[in-house]
Amino acid sequence: GRETGTRAARSKGAISAANARAPASSRSGDACSSSTRELHARFTRSPALLAVDFDQTLTREDSSAALIEAAIETLDVFGKVDQLAALARVSENYYSSHRDKVEAVLQGVVARRDTSRLFDEAGVRDFAAGMAPFDRASLVPVQSGLFLAGLTKDIIQDVASKRVQFQAGAAHLLRAAGAKQCIALHVVSVNWSKDLIRASIKKEVGSLEYELHSPNLLFDEKGVSTGALSGPPSTALDKLQILEGLLQARGEEDVSGRESDGAWGESVFVGDSVTDLAAMLRADVGIVVGSSQSLRLTIDQLGVR
């Protein structure tokens, strides 16, 4: 997303549109020397770092809903009725509030936008920072309402096996990623369960080396989820900071003394939503999957072309 080197690529179709430019592996760089990486960056079209969102980027639908439904299925009939009613209220409030919050934050950012630039990088960060309190607050009713309580790892495995489906081309992308040595593959998601993401990727791709950045469910001593969550990312700002940390760490490790973290090869971030926007614009190449209305509104308002 830097003004001098970043391109924002859009795709209405499945993730297969990104396949040609996005292989990566989280053997990541351990198998490659600095000199090998420099040759890789200079003579191949593959990125040095590929970061991919999970829900509705790799998957066809948001798998978080399947987790909640599985948790509700563990309740008795009266508990199910109560939780379904509570879930409907929380969901309706979230979606209406989210739309209003996006518009409100955009108004403030656009009013300060530097229109002399292709897009305002500071404005993108301001937007991510402005949305962060809302995104964090949205997790409070999910946790306090115990919507994710009662799950075991076997149940989560079953959800991954039966209910999570990848988009056309997503498994091919990850397999191509795993076939490369001098590329780092990262999955960066606000999905609530690391176990669900890992099981879903293993089902679709098999053995694959990658680094996963996501929150996780907390479990009690009996191995049953308590309904609480731990760890980032939960916001667009978290995703941006994770990507920046990866770029900085690899830049310092591989090309010490160089000014640009992109000197060792391009970085690519693939996502589908407003939560991914800041990271997509920070990467050398940002690839949009799908047609989120909130994302399109935000892109247009921030002057991204």
C-alpha cells in the first residue's frame, strides 16, 4: 500500500484470480539463505511473503457462524431457543451498527484526506484505528453471551470436515505456496478458532507449512470451550500491525541496511473485507476477493483506484 510501489488488484471472482501471482510457503525462509532470497526476488514472479485471510477469502462462507451453530447444538431444547433468540438480537445490532460506524469513521477520515495523492496512506491507518474500538467491542456480547461455549476439539474438527468449504482455486493457491521454498506463507484471520482454521486447511490441502495468526477459544480442564477468546487479531489495525511486523523482521534479517522492506521481494496480502483493507494497501500487492459493499464504499471514499 505504499504510494511508490503498491498496486491494489480487485477480483469479483474466486481466489483463482490470484493464483498466478501468489505462491508462498512458511518453510518461509528457513530453507533459504539471504543470497538465495535475493536471487528469488530478482528472477521470479513469486512474492517473498504471502499473507491470506481465511473466512470468505479462502472459504466460501464465514465459518464463525458454523462455530456458533455447533455450540448452540450442544444445549438442550430450551437453551437452544434462548440462544437463537439472543443471537438474532446480537447479529442485527452488529450489522446495523457496523454500517453506521464505517460511515461515521469514513466521514472524519475523508474530511482530512490529502487529495493530492493517489491515496492517503495516513487516512487508511486512521480508518483502521477508528474502527478498532468498535471491532473489539463487538466481541464482548459474543463472549458474555457464551455463544462459543460448549465446544470440544472433536466438535470443531467435525465443523471443519462437514461445514467449511473452500472457494474454487483456494486449495490450489495454498498447494502452490507450499511448493516454494523462499516464500513465507501466513494466514491472518479474525476467526475465533485456530483449531478450525488448521483442520479446514488440512482437509483441503493436506500437510502444509505456514504461520497462523488468529484468536483462539479458551478451554477448561475438561477440554470444553468456555466461550472466552484469547489473542489478536480482532481488528483491521491488528492485521496491519502483524503484516508490518513480518515485513520489518524479514527486512532486517535478510537485507540488513537496505531502506525498503520490499527489497527482498514483493509482499502480497489477499483479503475480502474492510478488516483486510489496511493490510492489503500496506503490502506491495493487495488482492481483493469478492464484492463486499462496505469494502467498496471504503475504497472509493479513501481514493483507492
